[in-house]
Amino acid sequence: MGQLVTITDWASGPNGFKEPISRSALHKIAKTKQTYPPAIKQGRRWVVDENARFIGMVGKVEISSGMSAQARHLVEKALNGCPSQKA
């Protein structure tokens, strides 16, 4: 295991992305554990192993069905970046 670096430093390094990526997208990647090993929240910032690899979404994120409609809407918006479609 290598040294822990901020997610922005990792993204601009050799194991990150070739094109610049927005800070909000990096936070979404960290929050949804799309790196291996997964990113860790330290205070207000996300840190990741300097040798971590981007793996993307491996499985579907399960959202609890016991939430109120408003809470579920907020969680879906945080994960997907857009509101859920009403049927």
C-alpha cells in the first residue's frame, strides 16, 4: 500500500485520468467507492492510496425502501446527479 494522497492529486497523477475531471465528479467517485482500494474521508477531504485504480461502478447501489419519498429523492440525486423520474 502506498502513501495516501488527496483525490485531486491522485486524479492528476499517473494512475488517475488523462483528461481533467471536475471536483464534484471526483467526490462522487470517492463517495460511491469507484476506486480500488476505496477512498477514505479524512475530515473534509477525500484521500486515496496513490496506487489506487479507477474501477467504476461494480454493482448497483441499493437505496433503503424504508426512507421517506423526500429522503429517497435526495439520496438518488446525490448518487446519480439528477432527480428520479416519477412513474
